[in-house]
Amino acid sequence: MNRKKKIYEKLKKKDKRANAKLHKSNKPRYVSKADRAEQVDNTTTQDNLSTELAE
């Protein structure tokens, strides 16, 4: 019984890992707070430059 259980658990674990690799998460990549602030600064400066050029 014990030998069968160990083999079964090993195979189940292997299947679980293979299945996890097939189904990647659709969650967006984490962006740190500092990077988000930097992106906002860049977009605002680009917007200001484009409005100045348009005038």
C-alpha cells in the first residue's frame, strides 16, 4: 500500500507541475510605485511638450 501511494503521489505531483506550465496566469506584471510615478511624470512632460508644439 505504501509503495503504491508513494508512486501515485509522485506521478500526481509531476502531472500537476506540467499542467501549471500549460496554464500561465493572465495577471498583469507588477509595476513598483516608483516606476508608476516615473511613468506618470514622463507622460505629463510629453503631453506638455506636444501642447507647446501645437501652439
